[in-house]
Amino acid sequence: MNPYMTTAQETASIGSLQVDVVSSENNYPIGDAEVSISYTGDPGSILEKVTTDSSGQSETVSLSAPPVDLSLSPGLAQPYSEYSLFITAQGFEPVAISGTQILADTDAIQPVRMTPVKDQTTPDTPITIPDHTLYGDYPPKIAEAEVKPVAETGEIVLSRVVVPQTIIVHDGVPTDPTASNYYVPYGDYIKNVASSEIYATWPKETIVANVLAIMSFTLNRVYTEWYRNQGYDFTITSSTAFDHKWIYGRNIYESISQVVDEIFNSYLSRPGIKQPILTQYCDGNRVTCPNWMKFSVTITEATCTSIQLTRFPVFRPPSRDITYP
């Protein structure tokens, strides 16, 4: 059973969910896909059944969630409820997702990628979304210099800062050769990470500060080709000890998605330094981080000084025009 199901129903706090279904082969929207929604841990408790339209999107469904105060002051209580989805569509392998996270007063979007049915094809492995980083137990970030000297990693290949179309995410620690690599559109990557590391219920100014830090960190990895200069074939990892937490198949939130779209071409830098700074941060509560950025719901405190916001023109192809496994 969902650990928060009873209390969530009693408090009558509500969040919303929309499901967005596309083909894994070409990102084309899948209409008439059927989505069953149940409590995680109780798959027989079907709460809602919805069908996607010609754009591959379901109607918005209202679902119970814990009180919003729990996410505004993160602590020991889980501030989100968890739901399981089972998606079917003619000509595609069914998809099962466990752990979609719903926050009170927040619009969640669950992306779903369905694989066309082929002869002798193994059905897709069920997707399990782990705990949010502010609630679960994850290793703390290993400290690094926020600006990378050229001599440290060899020759920087890129001559200027650019937003990449695709981020190659290594879903594990850098040295794990068994971890999968995923090709993810840059904007989708930032939205996934932000949805995994902060709560979408927070004030917009706080979301903006966190998204700027995530984008700057990511663009530093891209610009310096940090992992490729160490002989790896990926851009970044999903390990919180080395980078940010990216979760395969997780849901994102509309409030975070809007912020990413608004400041897509921005990053943090220092005067006279071309590369985006490696903006490391922590919650300042469960993890202490002297001289790093500390983010909370009401304030943004940066012990580092002389940070400037940089914007640059960028071409953004639609996400659905990019194919990735």
C-alpha cells in the first residue's frame, strides 16, 4: 500500500497528473493509449483510467497528495504520494511505471516512451522511480574546483559555450562499465534533474536559482568535456557523488518545466572566465557544504561571490524531433 494513502485522503490535499505518451522510435505521439493509475504497492486499486488524445496526452487527473507544507519544509515525512501507471497501446509493448511522485497543488507530467511490438522482442522492463533526493538516502557530492584549469584535463575542444542538443547520461558512477548510457535532449535532462533535486512547490525565485545552478554545472561538464578527457564516452553521470541525480523515466513538474523553458539559454559564470562555473550546492541541512551554494525554500545563499548571469543565443530544436534510446 502507498505509505501516505490514508493520511493523504483524510487531508484532501490534491495534485494533478497528465501522461504524455510517445513512440521510442521517432518520438511521435501515440493516441488512444490507455493508462491505468493505481497506488504504488497496491496495483489492484485502480483509481483512474484515461486515454491519450491525438497529441499523445491524457486528460489531467486529480490525485491525493500529502499537505504542501511537508515539501515547503522538507523533513522526515514523505511530502509526495506515489502512484503506479500501466500503459497499453495497439502495436506497442505495454509500459509499467512505479513511483510517479505527486505533490500537493502541483501539476505533474509523466513522460512515457513505448516500444513498437516486434517479433521475438523482450517486453520492456518495468520502470521504478526511486525516492526524491530530498527524501531518500543518496551519497553527498564529492567536492571539485568550480572552475576547471585547462591543464587539468588536457585541451578544451569547444571554443565557446553552447547548449548541446543532447546530453549523454551514464546511469551510474563513472567507473561502472555495466551502467547504461542514455541520449537525452538537454532541456529534458535539466527538467528531470530539477524535478529530482528540488520540490516543484517552492517559490518560483527558488526554482530559478536551482535551475541556474543545475544548468551551469551541466554546461561546465559539456564545455570542458570533463569525462571525455578522462577516456569516457558520456557527458555526465546520474550519481549524486559526482554530478546531479537524473532518474530514468521519472515524472517532471509543470512549474519546473516552465522555468527551464524561460531561462534555457542562461548560466552562471565569473568575470573574465569563459567557462560556466561548476555550481555545486547542497540543502545546508542534512548535508553541510562550506563555500558552496545553499538552497532553501525562502532564501538563496551563495557564499561564493562575483557570480554573473550570462545569456547567449541558442537554437532549440523541438524535443520530439530528437531520437534517443
